[in-house]
Amino acid sequence: MSHVAQSTEFSRRSFLKLSAVSAASLSVLSLSASLTGCSNDPASNGFLVLRSDDILCLSAILPVLYSGAVAAEQMNSNLHSTLRAIDNSLASFSPEMRKLTVQLFDVLNNPLTRGPLTGVWGAWSQASSADVQQFLKRWENSRFDLLKMGHNALLQLAMLAHYGQPSSWQHCGYPGPPVLQ
Amino acid sequence: MPIADPFLQGIASGWQVQNASLLENDLQLEADVVIVGSGAGGATSAELLSAAGLRVLIVEEGPLRTSTDFKMQEPQAYADLYQEGMGRMSKDGAITIMQGRAVGGTTLINWTSSFRTPPETLKHWASEHAVSGLDKDTLQPWFERMEQRLGVAPWSMPANANNEVIKRGCEALDLSWAVIPRNVRGCMNLGYCGMGCPVNAKQSMLVTCIPASLNNGGSLLYLARAERLQMTQNRVQHLECQALDARGVEPTGRKIIIRAKHYILAGGGINTPAILLRSQAPDPHKRCGKRTFLHLTNFSAAQFSEPVNPFYGAPQSIYSDHFQWLNGAKGPLGYKLEVPPLHPAFAATILGGYGEVNAERMAQLPNTHMMIALMRDGFHPDSASGTVELRSDGSPVLDYQMTPYTWNGIRRAYHNMAEIQFAAGAERVFPVHADADYVTSLNRAKSLIDNLDLSLYRARLGSAHVMGGCAISDDASQGVTNSLGMHHQLENLSIHDGSLFPTSIGANPQLSIYALCALLTEQLIKRLAA
């Protein structure tokens, strides 16, 4: 069934001539993304790794990932703690895995790569849930391993961060660890 | 503090334990034997060497965390106790590799399953990989010794509901199953073995062999990464280490030089070959890092009408080897069936999807059971296999290449797991794959599985057992060490860890590492005394 998904996906965006990108590695993409300087930005105030662009991007993506698990009125306060949790995770990654993840954000943030690769042509803050869902579907079913890898990495980071927090446990019926006497 | 923390008490009593992240200057150290790595292989070796009167220094890359720190919280455990902060993956990012990184190594965070090396595996090594002196009878006293040392015994309490599914399903289908031996003493059946045992019941290296070495004059340096061995001709001259910051992530710039009569690498699969690769150690047959195996694991979830509470209780207590040796060691791929514990963060990443789909799966967590199949990789020439490579910064990454033979094992395992789950009374089964979801009958599951596109990123894959990469073989063209664990080219260097295995084990590997390394260390002590 993924073959079907892949072919519709590919025809939809074939005009983007992405074959030129197929040989490129994430670091090459990231290099082009960083030519405008975004990957050299320091971490946002109070964060160890995440930069302000990363936070904007995640603030658009995370509510879509958590819809159904977090009530709409709690999404904003949830977002704040989840961004912290993601940041803490990244700070414990090996330097190389952290670099790869930062490069992934470069690709998502830079307009040169974001538009063609995600289909989100405007700023993340303007992206609708439908735009984000489209992007996630597109990467999950991409013919490029790099984008599938990016999809995996993003989901893994987001899910670990969310369900690591006690505020998420009511939804999944987890009473938490036992209290030791 | 109601729960005793024997490690902190030991430090208070004067153990020689040093935190390299606090070093203000470079450091030079000497020992009779320096051991890189404090996990199953390194710590077992350290205890015996210290008891024999040798001055032992254990070097550990990870931080020191003890029972006082173990709060049964996933984020903290993953960040502190796992390689690359739980970010370790195969090179293509498709396989998550769970491996420990702290004082005690993977023994700190494993799920306590303690199996003897299957006799079929030992026979295969002797006949196919020129391994000598490691037959079942020779190893038996070493298994017995380590089982006694670490309190290994079949789990005597009732299995939790998650494990019980294997027993019930196998009995209904007339398949074999058995109780898992665990290395625990006074276990409270909590279910948090993977986050560090908060009550010191798990007989990990942190509470057994490392304290024994330290009580006998051994010393421990942690947050120090073994960077490279300096060699002249056929001998190691010294070991260079880098001090790491408190998170164990970035080097602080302080260097440690360690000189010893003998050097033991025990960093485990991936990390031990990486030290040799960084050192450009002699490797005339290009064996270092090759044939690294994972017990590659796929997943099958099932929902039951009754609560399973898969987050509580001894994580692994029942297994089935029914499909392990059906066609001999070299036939179609065999696998072991077990269950993982399901805490929320881990469960959410395994169950996959996002938004409503993931939320719905997670809402059912208390009624969810998960089964895993551990592929016995490395026995057949067509098996998937991994190669350790160095990234530009010198850190290692595993390039694990899948094969049709291995995908065939994955597909059969999806079938068998669904059969057992429905036979155990599951209402719905989900072969964990991006194109699959829960289905309500075995027939639907079978046609779903037959049509799954088995490819990377779509089938959810993981590993908790890295083995091989510095294989034992008396034939120097096949291995990195001989059957005594001695490096073929460097006379004062041994390897004592899971990287020695010429294939995967076909069982959770900790007891194989303990027994093999205890035997190799006794032989080493005799050589050093001669």
C-alpha cells in the first residue's frame, strides 16, 4: 500500500524536480540552508540547543502531533514544557546526533529548502494543521531515505518528550511509578 | 534515606573513584591492568583481576548514577544512562539501538534476562568460526559460577500480564515456552529495570563486580572516554582518554594518559571496535568492526479486554524459543519471542503514528500487550550484518545492511506473534508497521502481514543487543582475537565484551558475556603471573 502512497506523492510534487536533491545529503541541504546564517544562530534564550527558528517550527508541528492526546485549551501550556523536554533530550545526544538533528531543523527552517521539501512555502507560524499534516505525510512516504529518516527523528523526539511528562499520563492511563517507602 | 545506596557508602568509605569531568589538569595514571568499560565484560574482569592482587583501573565514558538517582522516570534515564542519550541509531536512522552508557554499562538498564549461551551457538562457532575451547562443557562451570555470583534464577513470582500472554498463547497453540532466569535478589517486581533499579535488587555490575574490585584496591575513573591506544610494533604503550563534561557529551579538553602492563577493551559492541579503528590498530585482514549483529527486533502490539498494565512488574519473565532452532542454526532465520515493558514515552515511539492515530493507540496503553521477536542474525551467509564506521568526529556509527533473508524472518515473526496473541485472547492485533493498524481477526492479520511492504522506516525495528565486531577466531583472517580474547596483533591487549561474539547469541547476551569474560580473565591471570 505504500507504493500507492509513494506514486501519488511523487506525481504531486514531481514538478519540483526533486531528483536533483536525491543525491544530496542532509548536510549538503543544511549547508545551503545555513548559507543564510540560520544554523549559526545561538540557542534561544533559556534553551540549550533549540534556536528561535526551531521553536517556531516546532510550535507549528507539535500541536498536530499531539492532537487527540492534548486538549486544545491545554496545547499552549503543554507546548512550553514539551519544548523544554525536547531541548533537554538534544542536549544529551552525542554531538554528532545533535548536529544531524540541528541540520534537520535547518532544512525545515530555511525558505530555500523548506518550500520545495515540505510544501510549506510560507513561515511555519502561518502553516495550518492541514499544511503540517501534508508535510508529515509527504516525508513519511517520500522516496528519499533522508526525508523518511527526518520524519522518524521528528516523531521520535516529539513522542518521547511528550509522554515523558506526567501531564501526559492521564490520557494514556499510566498511574506513574510506584512510591517507594 | 530509607533505601541504602551501597555505592555511595563505598565512596564514603574511601573507594578510589574519580570523576574526570572535574579534572582541572591533564592526568597520568598507572595500573597493572586498565579496563575500558564497566559493563558486563569489564566489571567481571575487574573483580577477578583485583582478587588476584593486580592493580586494576576501570575507565568508563558514562556518568556515575546510583540507586539514589534512579527515579523511574523515562526522560532522565534515557538522557543519563543510554548511549548517545537514547539517540543511538543505525547509520540510516531506521533502527534504534538501546545500549547502556554509565558506570555499570548496559547491565544497569537491561531487563535482567539471563540465559546461558545456547549449545547450538557454541557448536556453530567451533565449526564455522575456528573458535576453540568454548564448548558447552568447558563453559558450564563458568555459567554456574556467574549465576551464583549474580543471583540468577528462573523468576519465581507469577509473570505479569504482558509476559503471561506468551505463556497462554503458546499453550493454546502447543508451542514451547519457558520462564526466564533473572539476575535479581530481593526483587520488588516494580518493572523499572530499564531505568536503573531503585532498590538495588538487580544484580548489575554497579552493585556486584565493580564494588568487589573497588574493595580490593581497584580504582574507577568515570566520564573519561578512551580515545586511542598508542602502540609501538606489537605492543600497546599507553591509552589516551578525554575527560567529558558532566553530561558525558562534550570533551572538557583535559587529557588522561594511562600506562599499564596489560590493556582490556570492554566497551561493548560498536564502542570497542571504534577504539581500535581510531587507534589505527593493526588489522591486516580488515576484521575490526565487521560482522556486528543486533538481534534485530520487530514488534507486534495487541489489545486485550482485561488490563495488562505493561508498565508494571518484572519486564521479562516468559519467553519462547519455539521458532529459534526449528531449521537448525543455518536454516531460515530463527528468532526468540519475548516482551518489552511499555512505559509511556517508549510505547509512544514504538506504536508510531501521530495525532488521533497515536492518541487512540496510547489511550489503550493499560490494555496493551507488546511482543518482540529477536532475529538470530549472523548464522547464515545471507543474514543482515553490520559494520562499525567512524564519523568525521571519530565517534562510531553502525552501518547495518538488511537482506531479503532477514526480512523473511521479520515477516514470519509478525505471523507467529499475531497467532500467539490471538490465541491468548487478544481482541485486536497490530503488526507494528507504518502501513498497518489494529485488526480484529487472525485472518485479517495474516493477509495484512503477507502484503506489508517490508522496508526500512516502514517496519518498526529496534535492537537492545549489540554483539560482534571484534570476533573471536583462532584463524587471524576471520577474527580480531584468538579464542583466549587476545588481540591477534597486539600482545598486551585483550578484548573482554560482547564484541567478541562471532555471531549473535540467540539469547539475551549478558550471561554469555559474564561467563566468557570470567573464563578469559582466569586465563589472563595465569598468563600475567607466568
